[in-house]
Amino acid sequence: MAEEDDARIRILQSLRGKICEAKNLGSVSGPNRQKDLCTFCTISLDQEEVFRTKVFDKSVSPFYGEDFYFEIPRPFQCLSFYVYAKGVFQRDLPVGKVSIRKDDLCKYSGKENWFSLQPVDPNSEVQGKVHLEMRLNEVITENGSTGQQLLVRIIECKDLPLISGQNCDPYATVSLVGPARSDQKKTKVKKKTSNPQFEETFFFEVTRSSSYSKKDFKVEEEDIEKLEIKVDLWNNENLAQDVFLGEMRVPVKILKDDHMHKAWYLLQPKGNGSKSKSEDLGSLRLKLTYIEDTVLPSACYTSICNLLLKSPDVKPISASAAHILGDICRERHEAVLPTVRLLLYHNRFVPFVSAVAALELENTQEANTIFRGNSLATRCIDDMMKIVGKSYLAVTLKPVIDEICESNKMCEIDPIKLKEGDNVEVNKENLQVYVQKVFSSITQSSSNCPPLMCDVFRSLRHLACKRFAGDPHVQYSAVSSFVFLRFFAVAVLSPHSFQLRSHHPDPEISRTLTLISKTIQTLGSWGSLSKKLSSFKESYMYDFYRSFQEEKYIEKVKKFLDEISSNVNKESSGLEDAVVLKEGEVQKRTETKRKIVKKHFKKRWLLLTTRELSYHKCKDSCCHHHKHSRNAFCLAGKEALCTIDVKTIRAVEKLDESAFNRKNMFQVVHNEKPLYVQAGNCVEASEWLEILGQVSRCNEGRLATFHPSNYTNGAWQCCKSQSTNGPGCKPCTTTMLANLQLDIDCDREAERIFSLLSSNEAKLQNMEDACASMAVYQGPQREQEEYSKFTIQEPKETFQTLKQLRNVMEELQRQHNSRNNITAQYGSLDNPIVGKTC
């Protein structure tokens, strides 16, 4: 089993981006015009919604500003963005959509683009695939002549869409269409399933001998070129009109050379998605970055990982593999992240970033400009703080950020932006209260600062003091430039980007957070009062800041910076043990003492901390949202309907759809009865499985096997075993070894680094040429301007590392090439035959 896991290849997909804004939104169907309605956006993988923005105020050109990131846990054809008008007394009305085929996502990756909205046609909203077998047989008629008979067997379908959130009742029609004929047959209706098993066979007469004649049936031999099999999938609506689910067409002529054809086909829109001219519906500005990594077995990445992990020991640091990667990818912000994650996982980050920071300080001439640029050192530390400090931010800022966003008090102090009836003195008082709360939360949080962040701050403090020995303040500015300016102030400004809020704040709240962030940034910076006041361009901010007692705040900042960067051991407050890992609305299957009732599913708020898994009646009843709790992450107490100690979790696995006729279900097996849960979509289900698997991976008594279905009527429905306590019929999933707090998959990070190096091969070659030129040419460095993009201190050392990088890249490419030859056959379940449009 271990060998199989080690040898497997993983295709990992992720999508990161931003729904920026819409422009000139057109009218919607129905009596309401778009200008009279509020709007929101959704993201769908095929027809499954996986992300939704909040509802925005009435505007034909709304600014959404919603960031998103999620792992894509399944194959998909199209990524679609829908704009809806929010209905008041009726259902939400579609304004338009943007659909991008998966194969076209790379064209837009990493850039902002405007997309024209297309009409939302129910006949184009399709997903799923159908398994079909066709055979052309010769038959002998009653009079002894020969003819051809077409056999069509519709075997099954996969991944049909949900209808109103529930599995559909699908059936298929199979037609032979061509000149002067259209024969149609119909399958039986399959109840409540998105993966129906039809296994039905139909026969069609294709050609007759010339001696056969019959009215309304005259098909010559050559007409087979014009015939095609058409399969339509429908949802049976009983009393209402049936809903179209998709179609596919196969020309019969493919059977002329091969009399048997069997393949999977992707369902296509009606008429293959032909679009009619429509009115201008407006446009949507999006920023997308789609990444697909083919992650090989761990052994394939040993060489590249070893080369990167020895980077901290290379002298000079600029000749190391990690520094070279940052050098050639300096325009790409995401390039540093995989290196940082890999170094963090192997405890090599602190020595690396210390060496890189020392190199930057060598080139810094004035103490007041320390760590101000967008250098490799600052990018590495920024990424480290976002990863390592995620829980620290949540414990420190989330309670006060929630209070600010939910109380919605006016804090505008700019005279120009004041509305009629606003009282600037009241607003100023509100702002002062918020600033004080945020500042106190930060300066009293040193005991929760992660040890690794403290180690980095301690190193920065030491290096700064060594470089500018005569400046008594540089030991503080070196640390405050990161922890205040690049960490806390940024998180206050954009709480949704740090998972402190689920959505981008409203304009008024966003303005309040901007004013708080500016003040906190200045309070936490290091310098004279006159210098701080001069940093404000606005006179109203100048006056507001003067109201703070400067000396008192300086002492608190100094004490805080001393505590997070000194050698003094701090006692933990223990708050990190209660950090929320994930929460969200789910459907939980209700248990009764008498029997399992399939229809008994209720909405619940599921909450996972590092200690407990609990569910609540709704979000508001969850204790960790209580305004008077000590912090935002106290454990669910009497408010919880059920609480499970994570140490008692024995398995977390997917449930077969057939168990309850529902998609995206999983089970949490613990000491009591299994907890059956349905997530809102495939992304949510994957995230719950991942985080629950990680938090319980090392538990004692983990199960080796499980049942992928439920126990009812005296037996497990998957294997019909009658034993309630016996072993399961399927092996449990092997959880990838990853650090729960850091959530790092080293093989994936190594593959990302390989992809970055491969896409920058030309720059690697230029760097090699620069090293060769600098090593050979001993005179004045005429090439300096040409090679100024690279940091080359020791050409020979750098050249040697470049050669090593090229060798490991070539070996990894060979590994990829050898596995790329083993691809799924076209027409298989994993590689279905695709139509022209989505």
C-alpha cells in the first residue's frame, strides 16, 4: 500500500483571482430593470457554484473587489462567472455570464482582463458525460435480403448537475437523425441520482436492399454519411416541463471502418452552443491565475529539494539556488512563495532569510531606509508572516475587526467627505476608540506571536544593530517595518485578504479601516514626532494624530517590539490551542433512535478548532462569535448541539452518493455514531476532508478500513455486511504528511519551483552567460549594465549552482516525459471526447 501511494501521480489544480468590477450592466429579464436592483457574482465549475460574493448596492457599474482562492478537487470543462440581480420578492435574476474553457484559462493567467457578459440560456447550462456504445450489424430480412441495423447502448452518465440543490431524476432520449427521418427512443427515468446507470439498448434500421420498399422509409446506402446518433439528457419534472441537461451527437459514419464504437462523451449545449445576437449586457473585469501541477512521486524531487535546502549554507548567499530563483523571478510575486514554504517545512527559513537580509543591509546606506524596498528579503518575510502568522492575526485582530464591521459606526473625519448631518467630533471619537482597541490588541499580543516570527525578528534586530551600530533606534525600526507596516496595518486595511472577514468590506467600513490602518502604521513606526506628522499629507489626519499622547504609545510599542524580538522566553497564553481551523454552513443528517430517515437533513453551522469539532443551530448561536467572549476563538460550550473531541476522530472519508442520494457528502467516524455531513459544493467538501484528515492524522485508534455507505435495514448498503462493529469494506485514505499549522505539501512546492525554473530558462541562460563573461573578463565590468538584473558576487560559485540547477531540471523533465506517455485514451472516462464549445 505504501509503495502504491509513493508511486502515484497527482494532478493538483488551484484558482486564485479577483472579481474586480462590472461596467454598464444591461437589463435583466422580467419587470425589473438592473438599475433598480442590487447585484452579486458567483463562480461555478461547470454548473456547480463554488463561490459567491456578497450583495452590492444598486449600481450599473458596481465595484466588487472580491478576492478568491480555492483548490479544484475534480475535473471540469468550464469556469463560469455569473452576475445576478438580487430579487426581493422573487428568485434572483441572471444578468449575464462569462464562461472560459479550461484549456483557455492560461491565456488570461496572472492578468486583469475585461470580459463581455453573455446571455444565460438554460439550454447552454450543461455538465456531465455519457458512456455510449454503438455497433453496426448486418441482418437478414424475411425475404432473404441483407440490411444494416444500428445498435445503440446507453450505459451510464456521470456528474449530471443538481436541480434546485438536489440530485435530478434523469432519463435519456436516443434518436437516429438524418434526411427524411428522425427515430426516437427513451430510457426509463432514474430517481435521485447524478450518476444514473441506464444499461439500455436500442435498435435502429439503417439501410435496406434495393428490393425493399416501404412508404416513408427510403434510405439509400450512401445516406449513412448523413446519419447521426443524438442523445439528449433530461430531468423528469412530472407535472412541469422537463429540464434539458445536455446533448451529444455522433456521426454513424464512424462505424463504416470500425463496426463497434464505445466511448465517453462530454454533454454539450443544445445546438452545440450556437449563440444568437443579443443586447449589450455589460462587461466584467476579472483577474485569474489558474495553476495545474502534475506532482510526481516524492523520490523524483529529492535532488531539487536538496539543492534548495542547502541554500543557507552557500557563500555568498547570492550564489545559492534559492537566491537565484528569486533573482530570475523578481517580477513575479508568487515565485518566492514555494521556496519560502519549502524552507519553512524543513526549518531552514531563518538561516536563509538572515543571510539574504544581511546582503540587503550591506547595500543600505541610511538607517531610515532599512527594509523599505520590495526586495527578496522583504518578500520572503512577508510571505512567511502570512503563512506562520495566520492564526496569530486571527486571535489578535478578528474580534475587534468583527466589532468594527458589525457595529458600523461613522468614523469619517475628512471635511470634504462628510455627509449632511454628520458630526465630525462624534466621528473622531468613534475613530479614536477603534484605534485604541486595535492598538491595545496588538501591543498586548506578544505572548501569542509565533516562535518562528520571533526568531526572524531577533535576527533582523541583531543584523540592523551590527550594520548601523551608532543608531540606537534601528533595532526597533528593523522589526516595526515588518510587524506593523507589513503585517498588522495591511491586515486591518484588507481583512478579507487575511481570512479575517469572508468578504470585502462595504465602502464606509473600508474607509474606516483605512483611517485606522494609517494611524496604526504611524503609531507603530519608529521616528520623531515631527517626522511622523510629516508623513500625513492630509491636514485632518495630522490633527487627529496629534490627539494621541505620543510618549505613552512609544513606550508600549517599544515594550512590544522588545518582547517579540528579544531572547527572553515568553510564557504562552494557550490561546493558540483554541484556533478555529474551518467553519461553515452544512447539511447534517439527523439521527433518530428508531431508524435512519433519508429526508432528515438540517442546516447546521459546523465549527472545527484544534481541540473540537462542533455543530450549532446557526452561525449566530456559535459561541466563538459572542461579542463578550474573551477572544474570537473560545470553544463552543453550551451553545453547541454536539461536540466531538478531535482526538476521538478515527476516520474522515467520502460517502458514496448512493448512501443518501446526495452529492458532496462525507462522514466523521468517532467513538460514537458516525457524523454524516453534506458540504455546499465540491470545493467545500474537499476542504473539510483535508483539514479534518490533517487534524486527526496522528490520533490513536485510526481505522484502516471504512464503509463508504450507511447502515440501514440491518446491513451496510455498500457490502451488505450485517456486522456494525466489523472492519470496513474499503481502505481508508492515506493523509498526505503535512504540517497542520503551515499546510505545506513539499512535493507540490518542489513541482511549482521546477515549473518556475522551466518557464524562466532563458533568464537562467543569460545568468550563465553573465557569470562566464565576468569570470573571464578581468578589466572594468563593461557588461555590468547588461547583467544588472542579476546579483552576482562570485561568478564561479554562481555558475556552479546554475549548472546543478540545470542538471536537476533535465532529470525532472525526463521523469515528466516518461510519465506523459502514459495518458488516458481519448474517449475514456478520464479523457472524454469533447465538443466545440462549453
